[in-house]
Amino acid sequence: MIGDAVFPAEPWQVREPSLDLDRLGSTESVFALANGHIGVRANLDEGEPHAIAGTYLNSYYEQRPLPYPEGGYGYPEQGQTLVNVTDGKLIRLMVDDEPFHVAHGHLIAHERILDLRAGVLRRRVDWVSPAGRRVRIRSCRLVSFTQRAVAAIDYEVEAVGHEVRITVQSALVANEEQPQESSDPRVAAALDRPLVAVGQDTEQHGGVLLHRTRASGLLMGAGMDHVVTAPGAYDEETDVRDDWARTTVVTVLRPGERLRVTKLFAYAWSSSRSPQALRDQVAGALTGARYAGWAGLAAAQRAYLDDFWDAADVEIDGDPVLQQAVRFGLFHVLQAGARAERRAIAAKGLTGPGYDGHAFWDTEGFVLPLLTYVAPHAAADVLRWRHSILGQARHRARTLGLDGAAFPWRTIHGEECSAYWPAGTAALHLNAVVARAVERFRQVTGDTALEAECGLEILVETARLWLSHGHHDADGAWHVDGVTGPDEYSAVTDDNLFTNLMAARNLRAAADACARRPEAAARLGVSAGEPGAWRAAADAVHVPYDERLGVHQQSAGFTRYAPWDFTGERPDQPLMLRAPYFQLYRRQVVKQADLVLAMHWCPEEFTAEQKARNVDYYERITVRDSSLSACTQAVMCAEVGHLELAHDYAWEAALVDLRDLHRNTRHGLHLASLAGAWSAVVEGFGGLRDHDGVPVLAPRLPEGITGLRFRLRHSGVRLLVEADHETVRVSMRDGTDTRLPIRLYGEDVELTAGDPVRRPVVPLKPLLSPPEQPPGYKPDRAAPAGRGASDSAVFPRETGR
Amino acid sequence: MIGDAVFPAEPWQVREPSLDLDRLGSTESVFALANGHIGVRANLDEGEPHAIAGTYLNSYYEQRPLPYPEGGYGYPEQGQTLVNVTDGKLIRLMVDDEPFHVAHGHLIAHERILDLRAGVLRRRVDWVSPAGRRVRIRSCRLVSFTQRAVAAIDYEVEAVGHEVRITVQSALVANEEQPQESSDPRVAAALDRPLVAVGQDTEQHGGVLLHRTRASGLLMGAGMDHVVTAPGAYDEETDVRDDWARTTVVTVLRPGERLRVTKLFAYAWSSSRSPQALRDQVAGALTGARYAGWAGLAAAQRAYLDDFWDAADVEIDGDPVLQQAVRFGLFHVLQAGARAERRAIAAKGLTGPGYDGHAFWDTEGFVLPLLTYVAPHAAADVLRWRHSILGQARHRARTLGLDGAAFPWRTIHGEECSAYWPAGTAALHLNAVVARAVERFRQVTGDTALEAECGLEILVETARLWLSHGHHDADGAWHVDGVTGPDEYSAVTDDNLFTNLMAARNLRAAADACARRPEAAARLGVSAGEPGAWRAAADAVHVPYDERLGVHQQSAGFTRYAPWDFTGERPDQPLMLRAPYFQLYRRQVVKQADLVLAMHWCPEEFTAEQKARNVDYYERITVRDSSLSACTQAVMCAEVGHLELAHDYAWEAALVDLRDLHRNTRHGLHLASLAGAWSAVVEGFGGLRDHDGVPVLAPRLPEGITGLRFRLRHSGVRLLVEADHETVRVSMRDGTDTRLPIRLYGEDVELTAGDPVRRPVVPLKPLLSPPEQPPGYKPDRAAPAGRGASDSAVFPRETGR
């Protein structure tokens, strides 16, 4: 399933050596830039050709009706869709009379580089117009981590061989035409011209456009400003209309001369503030950007990323493909969350329109484990966002006839937007995953303030939800019925084991938190009996187990179901696109790790033998049609000793977008899988687990990885873990007063600064042989790095700016 | 739950003594006329006011897209909706200059009578115009049982007190405006102007309009003709346009004089024939009707019904309300099926737009048991219709990944139109219910030709479906997983007991039929191993039983689920309109008889004690939010000895529309419940069951019924069963050469013509006390007959025409 490499395996950058128009949609996502606040797809500067034009503002959405041919009580009536806002990244170019277009004339060379340390996207073009006029173009763009409202493009054209007239048109364009997407349910619904003009202004070197969404009534402002450097005289003028603004620069270049236009653009949006306030905010952001200038913005970007990598980098020796992919994933997770600041992190970040721009359990379940260890401020902001939508979640719980709060399966603004309840509302486990993220944040960071600020209330409200939905049977066992676990090829099942264990954990965490904060709990109306009832339910939770097979059941009765018939399968399409739910739901076929995820996240509930046997059983029926699967399989295969298989899965998780493994990278990146690649390596090969505030480590490397070094933040200090096939070294990089207990291969050790712990690697003999996957579903790491890619670099490599 | 009576309890008619505009929608359905081919709602002759104008042609439908906010593989993309076709029943009246309108002027009297023996709807009006001009109007309409394309209205106006100018405008109108219906999922989607004009003609005394549906492309023709009788001179003229035709008659009446206009109207429709052919067909039908004249049509109608009642009537002494309601039900079931002739019988017949005009399992499950015993030719035609859509059903099975044929949950033309698969596609039991109807037809009628013609193929294809969907577990038990039984407050359950038993019966019936017809089976490609595999599955079918409670489980694990919390329930709205499926599906709350239906239809699979215990358990959790429930509860309560409760349920089934118990009679009658009323009485109090061709009888009457006499057709002869509280008498009315074995109170007896069997009633002491229903859901027979109805008849009663 691992496709050909498009990008050469280079440690700190992703480079497309030549333009492949067939992959344009996918590279628009791969090269997207974002800071969690603003996101811009890597559309070509000149706007066309494009697959999907995309500029996104976090949580700036349009409402749309959800039409059901057969409705039902409690079905969400309004959907929310992330809007492609006013496009600020357009810089059109005319060479004499000819518009520059990569598909016309002769494209001698075209290279794009995503620089993971500089945080910029560079582009270099060498082009001859149909009339025989040659130009070289260099552009470099960034979305600023340090000035969250600002993005910038440094654009330079050089005349080659002839004198040419160069016209650069830099634009803001609202309501761009978007392609009609397929009927695949996973593809976001298209929205037609959602922005209504509210006002516009011409500024000295640019303009500002103000718009409001038609139905959701959200206001936005987009502005641009320009700095022009030309060898000789040039003309500059700006036109502004309702839906566009355009600054045009015209000059004549002699061979070797260059025109440089630095475009600064900025956004502001609000549901409550006035157009005038937004106009001022945009203007202020542009002034700040102009003050820093391109060089200042780029330098600050680099410094921000240096700080990030210092405590987040993962070094993988011997596998340059995985090395590049893991860094690519870390970079994009940072881009999605760095400045989200109490807004959601969507499943696709701000890289594409996929899933309507919704946030799912992916955020707390897959992205936060990473962010908590490498960018805890961003993790805290996600939990604050979750807390901010408690009102909607309480309302949803009431609609469902339940107590507490039921967080939405998919949302932007907090309301449930899932239009298929068996795989939405019924996936109640989301709430326990949120609670787990609250608990993990406290345990890993040592921060207790966030619990007081918002964590306790989340724990209490989710615990109440579970207690009202679950029930004790006549024997006292506690059941959670009619829910959907992570595996979406089952739904509305009883006693989904993942859900049961996570719910029990949620209940205990709430009871513990109330015990820690009795006064705060009383303020939340927690009665004397509630924590006891939570603990009683948790202690009585039913764990379905098949005695005959000696394995746990994904849900009650699961191992009794008919097997899936894999005869004649063509695994190039997900099963859900070629079989009805009616067939899938009661067969032993698993879309994504579910029971195996329970073992990853609740490791203490299973013996080593159970883990080995369960992995063996479920590997044989899991098809990984979800991108949320390979990372978990990597971790658990590593834990039970199938290190080569784990390595395969780590590749699959990490390369999900660089190789477009799910054939839908064009709709945006798979952030959970990219974050999961970190889990695959750090939790899989590093053996990292959270355990009541004690980091647990047990590095074991597969053959193809000769060394692994990863950095973590824990309890306020930075750790470095270094491992090869013989030795492990764990060191604390700061915190001279800190004594940090860790557990290394089961041994409790205390870590202090300047006194690294060294141990020989403790090998693990697997209990069982590596399992088979279903026919056609074997993970594949055979494709060598760079195979199939056109690596004929035309330009010499750059090494930073 | 039994509301006030609107209609006085009269044995052979349903009479509305005065017009109640608040109940107009409901009475439009109650007084609807149909013959299975054409249906006309009881809209007032003058067209307005109306709740829902309705004229329907069996299976004349429009296609419409089914838009899913989140689609899925195998979801039906096209819906089908019964069309309100060209309205032929309009007769507008002007009295001097004033249009006659029941809400203007002074309505002295207004009476409508549905005559169950004459098969006509009579109306009498006494009205004074705002200008003080008084007229009496009598109209009588019929939809002919003997000329299936024809309907007629005999319309008479009499001047009272003054000379008046009378203008009668008889019209055909296409594309009438329809009300916007509610968002209740059960209400049919409205369709806007579905008919496109194709041609029109003016005839000597009327006109013809030809239209085609926009999307489904079905052609239709409607024509009208008139016979005018006036005391003096009159003018007559006809105008025709694209969407209407109008014949106007003008005359002046002196006091006591009458103008009589007999309107004949006819329909033809086709998916393949030409407009010219349809025009000729309509004209031919009108000529035939004119040849018979009003008197001839009415006489033939009466004769047809005399013949029907002769072998179908049920006489109930002591309960005039139930007597009337059961005859009303029999009449409407006949109207739905008499001339359906290989077209579907929809859930609402041709009485309203409810459920989009779709046919469900109601047809074979509830309507056919009645039709098989009283109008076997109509039952045979339904099975032929089912056979005619085997192609679509096979295609559907392939889409579902199954063998054989999967009949649609709801359809007009044969394609699946259910847009919510958990309560549609997953209700696989429909196929076993169809198979059961095939089996029953052969056993009850003794007809073997229909099995050869189409029954065998239905049995084989449904058996193949079951074998491909079910599976044997490691112990050999055969399971059917992930299906929805009759109870729609559970869905996607495993081993629904009703489904399992019915599937097993289906499999055995197919194997038996193949054994009877080996050559025909071979032609259908039945392999040597198939029948053996069918029998093996049937023999190994899993029957979920709760040992601790000593009751069967509706589905695996059902009795372990949490109870429903009935505290604070307001039973004036179905639970599904105030609780989400997510809550309902895994609670012990039952919308409609499911396990109890299994005991009714598969009586041999349960002991008497099991039946008593199961009834007791499920009565306490069944809310009867479906109209398909009370009849079954009546039958099973009677069988276990709760005769008074059975009597209550018989009322509820029979009065579903006469008392508008589900508050939606305006959308059409509940045919299954009306047929179920017959079951409640004949199978409940008469104890009738089918058993391998032997009629089983065990009459036991509740206190309030002093005598019961019912007629049946069985094995080609007519039977009469007469019972009171002491004695039962069973007689065969014809067939001098026939010796018919029957089973009476468990005793095998042989019946011959002229030699009735007499036995004393064998009383039954119930094993358990009568069970309680959920709070607020007790059936209610307290309302006395006629209570609340305005019974101040202004006109002397008519006794036939």
C-alpha cells in the first residue's frame, strides 16, 4: 500500500523536484502553511491551475441545512462547513502580453521546497513564454507563527536573455469558484459563494475587503500591503471591488534584472465585533508585518521553529524516509495547533476542505498525546476549547435524554454536525477520550491549574454522561449498550470494550479529581453520592472475553460473528465504498484499531499474554480503511515484539500524505495519522507510556533503525531519550532541582539533570509469530526511498535562507 | 387512547351526521373510495375546503432524489412518491352568483354516509346562500368494482323556496396545489406540479387530459363525460386547457325542481404505451360507463359487494362499535385490493399520500391473511406483483452482498426506497413474511398453480437470501445478525427471534416446495445441496431465551438491557418523536409486537406456558406507537386467556381510523390495522390459525360479545363459524364432494356440506393474571358507542338505494 515516493528523502525538507499536475491537489495539502489561526493551501502563486483553492481561518464556517430523506428526533438540522475565505495568496504575473501559466509555454524547471526548520515554502521556476520570453521566478511564503494574523509572500521575477515587460498583479479574491466534489461521504459539501460583501477600502499599497457569511453571519476582513523593489521605474496602482482587490506593478526588466514584490496579507474575523473594528484590526496587523518586514518575519519564524525542534525533534538513524516523514508530521501538527488558541484543531488542520473542516475525537485522541509532550501550551488551549463548548454539549446530552455533557462527534462551533448517528452520536467514547486528555495533561505536564480552570468540569460532566447511559444488570455488572467504538465497521454494539474501559477510566478520573478538589466539585453540584456511584460503575464494568478463543471481544458477541469473505477483494478502495453498513456491521472485519487501541490506551487492563493473543487475532481481520489505525497497530505490534511489522505500520502512518496512501490527501492532511507517526516511533519503538505521571520507557528498535533519539517535555523539564540496539540513555536537560521518577524496562529510576541513566536494551521474545493480515492488506515497506520520484534537481540545494 | 366517536355505531354504514371542518382531513380518508386501481379521497364535490386533495392511480408515481447529508454505499438514490393525479371528482356549484361553499352562507344540514353494502358515498346538503337562496344537494359517488377504470358521481341540486339560477361546473384539474406537510418523517414529501401536459381533447359532453410525470416519465389520461337531466332548458359547454377541462351546465330551477348531472370519469396510465392509445382507452372506458349508466354502475357495485360480504362478513353481537369498525375495515381492505391486479397494495391503500404511497411488509403480513380467506383472487394478485419485482429484489441482494432476492422495505415500483437503512434494509424479515404469504396461500386455498406460476421462485430466492446472510457458529447454531425485527424501537440486533423463526420457516418452505417440484426447482438452478443446507440452517436456528426470567428474548441480550424510564411520560406523542434512536434502541421498550408476533405467526414454536409468560413480560414494555401492534396483542392476549384485554386491543385495532387514534388518518387509512381488526376478532376470539392446510379453530368470546359469526373461504369451499358463550357451530356451505378436516379445540374433525359440527365452548383458565401496560399506555374501551358524536340526524335514515 506504500506508493511511489514523490519527494526525495531529505532530513529537513520536503522537496518536489518538478511539477506534477496530476498530483496538484495532493501537493496543495502537503505544502500547505498554517499557524493554527490561518491556513493557506499551496496553490500556485498565480492561482491557476489549482485542484482546490483554499484559505482558511480557524472556526470561520458557514451553516448549511442537513436534509434527511428520513429524519429522526435529535438529528442535527444544521451543518457547519469551513469556508474558503478571501484568497490573499494570489500573485499573477504577465510576461510581456502573456500570462504566466505552468501549462503554457515551456516549463524548464519547477521546484517547491517545504523547509521544516525555516517554516517557509519556497518555489523556483524557470519558464519560457509561448512568445519565447524567459523568466526565472522565486517565491517564498510563510504564515507567521509569531504574528498570528499575518502571512507573507516574497516574490521575485528575473528576466533571462531578453528585455521583457513584467506585470505583477497581487490580488485578494473572495468567493472563488470551487470544484464540484465527488459523492464520497467523506468529501466536504461544496458551498457556493458564501461570502457577502460588507465593505472595502483602498490603502496606499493595497486594500481591505470585509465580508460576512450568508447564514452563520460571521464577519471577516482580509487586507494586503506590498513592498516593491525594482531596478528601474515602475508603476503601481490598486483597484478594489466588492469581491476583489488588485495591486498591479508594471516595469521593464533587462536581462538579469529582478523585480521583487513582498506581499503582506492579514486576516481578522469575529462573530460579534463591528466591521470597523475588524478593518482596524487588519490594518494593524499589516502595519506590524510591514514593521517587521520580510526579513524580520522570516527570522522570527526560524527562531520559533528552532525552539520547537529543540524539545520536539525525533532523530531516526538508518531510515531516512521515516525520518523525513516523522518531522513532516511534527511540523504539520505544530502548524495546526501552535496558535489555535481556544479554537478547535480540525481533523485536517487548516490544510483542506475535507470533513467540512470539522474537529473529531482525533484531536484529543491522537494529536494531543503528541502536543502534550512537545507543545503543552497548545494542548492546554485545545482543552480550553473543549471546555468552551460545554454548553452545547450539555444541551446535546439533554436532547439524548442523558445527564452531563455529550460532546459532538464532529463540529466546528460546538454543535453536533454528524448527520449519521450510528457513526456519530453513538460514538460516545469521544467523551472518555476528552476526559483522558484532561487526565494526561495533568499527569505529563504536572500542571494542576488547568484542572482547576476547566479540567474538573469536563471530567464531572462526562462522568455524569456515562453514569446516565450505562446500567447495572441483575448481577451488578455495568454495561454500556448501543454505542459505536472506534471501529466504524461495527456500530450500535453492546459493551464495546474500548468504550467500557475508557468510560470506567473517565468515571474514576472524575471521582479522583473531585476528591482532590472537594470545594470546586461542590460548586459544580457534585452530590455526596456521585463519586461513589462513578467508582461503583467503573469497578463493575463488563469486559467481554471469549473463553474459547482466549481473546477479548471488541464488543459483546463480536468473535461469534461471521467472518468477512476476503475472496476477490480489491483493497484499492475502502470497504465502506463497496459494501453496505448492513453487511459490514455484523461481520468480523475491523476498519481501524479498536480493541487494539484499548490495549494501547489502557495498558494496565491486559496481561502481556492477552495483548499478544489479541494483537494476533485482530491483526488478521483489520483492514485499516481509516488513517487512525496504522499508528496504533505500530505501537501494539512493537509492544508484543513484532518489531518489523511495527516498522511497516510506522511507515504507513507517517507516509499517509507524503505518499497519498488514502488517495484523498487533496482534501487535506491526515493530522491524526501524522501525529500517530510520532506515537508509532516514540510509543512504539521508544515504549513511552503515561502512567500516573511517571514516564514509562522501553526502547526496542527494529532492524532497519540503527538509532533513535527523541525529545520530550515532562513535568516542566526537557528529556532526551537516546537508544540503539544495545544501549539506552535517558537524560534530563534542565531543571537542576528536579528529581523525576521514570520507569525504564519496568525498573523505577530517578532522573536528575546532568546524571543520565544508561541501561542495556532488554530484548523481548515475542510470544507468537508475526500475524498475517487479511489478503491484500499487508503493510508494505518495500518501496525504496525516492523510488519513482523524478529526482533530477535542476537547482542546487538550498540550505536555509 | 380510544377517542370520542364521530360516527354513530350503525351496522352497515359509517355516517357523519354533520360536517366537522376540523376533522376534514380524517374524513377525507375515512370516506375515500377505491377499487385497488383508482382511489379518490372524500374531498367535497366542490373541491374546497379540503385538507388534502387526492386522486390516485395504483403505482402511478413520481421519482425524486433522496438527498443524504452523509451518504453510504447501497443507499437508495431515488425515491418514489404516489402522485395526486388529475382530479376528476370536482363539481362546483353556483347558486345565482354565489359559489356554493360549506363555510359561507348557512349550512342547515350536511350528512355523509359511506354505505358498506352499496359501495357508495352519499352526501346530502341543505344550504342557504349569503343572498338567502336555499338549495338541497344530493350526491352519490362510486369507484366501480366492475369497471375498474371508471368512477362516477350522481349529483342533484334542488331549488327550495325561490327560483334560482344554477350553474354546475364539472372539472378535471391537474397539478392541484397541495399543503406543505409537517417534518414528521412519516408524512409523505410534497411534490410540486409533477404532471406535464402531453395533450388534451374536447369531447361531446366532456374532455380528456393527457399528462406525463416529469421524472418517472409515466403517462396518464383522465377523461370525463356527463349526462344531464333538467326540468327545463339548459346550456352545456366544455372548455379544455393544458391543466384543466370544464363542462358547465346552466339552468334556472323553480322551487322543488331539480337539476341532475351524472358525471362519469375514467383513467388510464402506462409506462410504455402511446398518448394516442391512452386517449382511446379513456374514451372506451367512458363509453362503457355511459352504456351502463349510473343505475347500471350502482347495481353492479351492489352485486359485487353482496358476493363479497356473503363469504367475508363478520357478525359481532353485543358490540355495535366493533361490529361497524370490523366491517369498515373489511370494506377498505377490499377497496385497496379488489382490482389491484398485479400492482402493489400500499400501506394506506389509495386513500392518502401517507408513506409516499409505498407498500411495506404490511401487505403480506397483515392484509394478505385476511384477503387469502375472503378474496383469494386479490391475494394471488399481490403475490404475482411480488414476483414481478423479483428482478429489482435480486439486484438489491447483489448490492447488499447477498444471494437470492432482497425485497424492498418500501417501494412502489420495486426498487428500495427506504432512506434509513437500520429500519429499512435491515428489516430483512420482510422476505420471510412474503414467503409465509406464499405458503399460506397454498395451504388455505388449496391452489397449487400459483406456486408453480411464481411461488416457488419467491421461496427459493428468499431462502437463498437467508442462507447467505445467516451463519453457523462454532457450535453449529445458526444465527441471523445485524437485522431489525418488527419492533422499530430496536434495530440492527442479533438473533431477532421473530426473524430467526420466520427465516427458518422460509428455508423449510423452500426446501419442501423444491421437493414437491424437483423439475421446476432444477430450472431455477437449485443445486442438489441447497435444500439440505436450508434445512440444516432452519434446524439449527438459534432461539434466544432468558433462563433466569423464563421468557424468550426479542433479540440476543434484549432482556439484559436497561428498562425504559416511563416516569413523566406523555403518551400523546410516539416515543420516536421525543427520544432519539440512540436511546430507544438499547432499552427494553417495544414499539410494536415483535416477539408476540412471532408467537402469533409461529405458534408451534412455543409452549402454552411460554406464550403466557412472554405475553406477560412484553405487555409491560410495549407502547403500541405503531398501528401494527394492537391487532397482534389482541390475538395473543386472547390465546393466553386475557379475553377482556384482547377485546380492548380489538377495539384499538379496529377504530384506528374511525377514531383517528394515531392522529394521522388525514394522510390515509391504516390498512394493516384495519385488516388486523379482522385478525383480532377471527384469529383472536375465533382462534383461527393456519396449520399445514388444516383450519384450526378455538372460539372463546369476551364478556361484551354475546355472539360471533364469521365466514371464510378454505380449500375452495365457504365456511361459516358461529359461536356464543356456550356453543360453537362450524358449517360448510357448499362443496358437496368435499371432506374438509378441521381442528376444533384441538380435536380433529371432518367437515362436510350439510353436516355442521357443534361443540360446547372449551373455556381456558389463564395461567397468569392480566398484565399491566406501561403507565399511560393502557388500552381503553371505556368510551361508549356514539359518545361525543352529534347524532342529531336531520335526514331520515336511508336503507339502501
